[in-house]
Amino acid sequence: MNHRISITALAAVSLLASCSYCWPSLHTAEAVLHCDKQVVVRIPETLNTKYRYKGKDWYPIKLAYATDKGKNIYRRGDGAGWCPEDNSERYQIQQETVRTCMVPAETRNYPHDYSLRVLRFDLAMAEKDFPFRHAKRLNIAKEEQLPRDTIKGGFSIPYSEITTPVAGMPITEAAPQPTTGQHLAAVPLEVFDTTATIALCTAEQAAILAILPVAAVCNVVGKIAECFR
């Protein structure tokens, strides 16, 4: 058990020093400035088949309109691809708008590198309009089941917002802008967020580093105890 504590502490410090550390941060100002807006999101599914038509691979992608309710105030590793957060509460899906679209993929530079594939949502086609009779159905290889350009961070992120125009799904509601009052309220909060984030990170690092001597003592005590068994 004591050996485990020591190993855990060392691993924690190693993680802290590495680029994969998910730092904590506070975003109260962003919450004050947020205004709900309409967006298009992709609802993740495991893709098993694709269709080749006119030299392009087409994927059946499920899309829907959603209301963006804003990100969490407290986050870890904000913006880091290796620190995905559950955003199921951020997007309020408009269930009546869920639809399947056929979306072509464009591969740049290296034809067989699926990680470089970009889904062209601007060329999306309604499933009912896709010429399945003239397309070749293909199984999706394991390495291309989820192109990196679609859902960043993996399946732990329920929805991914499509930030490019989507054919057949125009944004029908103009994004509201924060009021003057919201901007004024956010000014002191920006200072608070910066200070609180620094404090959170400092406290977390100090706590992790503090584990080291405790773990070392436990390790020594454990070895001494073993000698008297």
C-alpha cells in the first residue's frame, strides 16, 4: 500500500510537469457575457459504413439544431485536446430537428492518412436525396471510424459544434450580443477569474508536491515494518 502511495505521488508530479496536465480555471466573466444562441451540432455515432460516390467518401452523419447554453464556469485544461469535458448540459438539442445527412470527406496531402480528413459540411446532402443506387457501399476501417476533424477528444464529448456552414441547415436565429450592463459586470469578474485561476493552480501544485515527503515517510515506515514481520 505504501509503495502505491509513493508511486502515485511520483506519477502525479510527473503529470503536473508534463504537457498533459489538466489545469483548473474559473470563467465567471464568460458566464455573465454569455447569451444563448442557435448552433448546429453533430450527434456522435459509431460509423460502420460509408459510400463512395464520384471519387469521394460520403459518411452518414447525424446533425441537429441546438441551443448553446454556454460552457461550465469551472473547467480543467480549458481548450486542451487531451482534457475533454462532458458538454451534454451545454447543448440543448432540438429533437425535432435531428436528421441524417450524407457528408463527403476531403483528404489533404496524404490520401491514406485518415487523421487529415476534413468533413465538408458545406457539401452535405440530405439522406433522402443521396443517390445510393449509384454509390458503392464500403465498410469503414478501424483507423477511420472517427476522423479527428469531427469530434475532438473522443467519445467522452457527446456533441461537437459545427463551426462551418452546413448545407441545408442555415442558422435561422441571429446570435444575441451581450448588453452594456453585462460588459460592465464582467470587468471585475475578469480580474477575479485571473486571480482565482492562479490560486487554484498554485494550490493544486502545492498539494501534489506536498504528497512527496508524506509518501516518502510512509514508504520508509512500510519498509521498517516489513523487517519486523
